[in-house]
Amino acid sequence: MGKGKYETTVFDRARDELFSHIQRCGVLDADDEHRGEWLKDTTDYLRERYPELDGDQLSELTLIGDRYCRPAIRHVEVEEETPEEAVDAAAEAEIDSAGTEAEIDPATTVAGEEKEVSVA
């Protein structure tokens, strides 16, 4: 393979433009219905802007855009609890687990099997 510059295709430019639009317009924060409408409108725009793209390429752009707009890990807002609520929750968890979980002493474990140990 020789040294050469990678030539971008029409598809590459359309994909990059799609990603740019996604970043600039704030569609990542939209609900699913509005995101779908936006993606359809944007794909229609790309179809007009890049008439060289065929149906398969436009479908692939739609799929790529949809995946990009739906991250694998959703970031949701979590209500912060007050220090008092955190202490109460920790105390409840400790009470709930008392008697149901015993600490495992390595001396009482033989070949990966636990022996019953009474905790006083």
C-alpha cells in the first residue's frame, strides 16, 4: 500500500454532514417521536443535496443517524438525596441484610464450597 491521501466519497461527506447536523441542532435531547421526524426531514435534505446517493446509501445514513441519536447508555437525571435520606437508606439496607447475609470466612470454605457457620 502506498502513501496516499484517502479520498472521501459522497457517502462520507453526507455522513459527516449528518453527524454535524445532529451535534448542532440538539436532536439528542429530543423525544423519540421528534427525533424520528427530524431524521426523516434531514435524510430528505441529504437526498436533495447529494443526488448521487442511492436508496441503500440513504437507508444506511438513516440507520447510522438513528443509532448515533440513541446512545447505548442513556444518561438520565438522578434525584440527589439529602444526607439524612442517604443515612436512612443505608440503615434500612443494613437491617434488611442482617441475618440474610453472613460473612464468608476463608477458613470455613473448602474447595469452593461453603460450610454453614452460625454467627452469634
